[in-house]
Amino acid sequence: MREIKFRVWDIKFKRMEEIDGFSLYLADNKIYEVFEGTQGYDTCMFVTDVTKLYELMQYTGLKDKNGKEIYEGDIAILPDRWPKFPVRYIDGMFCLEGTSWPLHEYYKECEIIGNIYENPELL
């Protein structure tokens, strides 16, 4: 079974974050952060809409030729092909954007060189 993981781009602080330290809940095309806090003497669960704070990227379950995990939004290069492709989820599968090439057919020969948030100049 494929490992299901996500990472987020923090829009305000312009940094990539793993989702280990907090819980996210997805519903109605929105992202909610769930955390525990206190209100008076009670311990409560709080839910906050963070859709405008984070860009969510899913792990594809694949690794590039160097063993690096490939996430949606990563930028891949393939030898002897057009230079750079963002990884996108299109029509039910992860693809190399601008092509009809499914990532699962090319991941062993591709190399991840950055992502669209930290390295937009690569495109």
C-alpha cells in the first residue's frame, strides 16, 4: 500500500513544512488545522480554517532516481527531454505538467531539482 503523506508551503513565512507537528482536516475544499487547547478549566479541541495560510502538497508514493520523495509541486527533470516539469495531480493521476506522461512511468529516470514555491525561477 502507498504511504499517504502531505507537506505544506507556509504562505506567510515562505517555508516548506512537514505535517508531523500538527493535524490537518480536509473538508469542502478547505484545509482546517485541529489543535488542543484550554478554555477556562476545560481542555478543548479547536478547529481553524487555514486554507489561505498553506498550500497543501501530497506525496506521490514515488521516489526519484536519487531516492528523493516526489511531492505534488516538485520540479522534475528528465534526461534527453524538455528541461523541467512540475509534478501535478491531473485526471486521477500524478503527471508531469504540460505532458500526458504519467509520473509512475518516468519516476525512475527523473530527478527532483526543487519545487514551484521555493524555486519558481527554475521554470
